[in-house]
Amino acid sequence: MAVTRLKRKDRRNKTTSRLEVKFLKNATNVENGSRSKEPKNSQVVKNEAVLASLSK
């Protein structure tokens, strides 16, 4: 059986949808008040603390 190649448009859609899913997974922890809280010793929390101290 022959292997079918995706047309260029379909390859682009596949890549785009994969990147969108990746972005959405990464964005879940960015939102304020999200259900999944960052651990208190994570680098993101440390960075936010430094930024908060600088902005005062």
C-alpha cells in the first residue's frame, strides 16, 4: 500500500494545530486565579516576587 503525503495546506494545518495545543497547555498556568497554582518554590513565583519588589 502506498504512503499518502499530506498536501501543503494539510501539513500547515497539522503543524498549526499542534502549536496551538502546545501554547494552550503552556498558558494554563499564566492566567491569574487559574485552578492549577504554581508551587511556592517554582522559578515563576520567584520572578514575580522580584518584579513586585522592583515595582514598589
